[in-house]
Amino acid sequence: MSKVSATPEALKLIEEIVADHGPVLFHQSGGCCDGSSPMCYPQSDFRISERDVKLGEIGGAPFYISASQYEAWKHTDLIIDVVPGRGGMFSLDNGREKRFLTRSEICSI
């Protein structure tokens, strides 16, 4: 069962990015400044660690989170949305004047 979904706006932005860059993947940032920003990378440019957890796929793109962050968020469903602003420095949504944002919903255990 997938622990991540995307709003229609996020799916549209994923389509735009894939049209420009080819297949992508997401990794949920764990940094203090980008904690709510999922980072979007070309699939060929990002190495998934054996400790990363795949939460599911959005718009055909795999979505990962670090194992330690997964432990803290395992009872949470992530909803990827789009808001005005700049994406993370190395994320493919940067420079588009809109960025991905992670919202969450607590699930029952």
C-alpha cells in the first residue's frame, strides 16, 4: 500500500519536469531547512541508499525517504502538493516559481 499521493497540481508539475528532464524520482528531504520539501532528481543522477524506504510512486516517479525519517513518519501518509516559491537548490522544481511541498495526514495504526 502506498504511503504517498499527489494532488492534481503536483501531477501536472511532475509531467512538466519529466518532459524537460526525462524520468525522475523523489527523495523526502530530512534537512532542517527543507524538511517539508520533497526533492526531485533525474533518476540517473541520484543514488538510492540501501537504507532508503520506497513509499510508493507519484506520477510514475518513485518516492523515497530515509529509514530514520521513515521511523518517525511511518504512521503518516504524505500528500505531495505544489505552492508558489522556489524549489530546493538541486531539485528540478527550482526556477519554476512553484515548488513541491509535503503535507501529511496521520493514519490509523
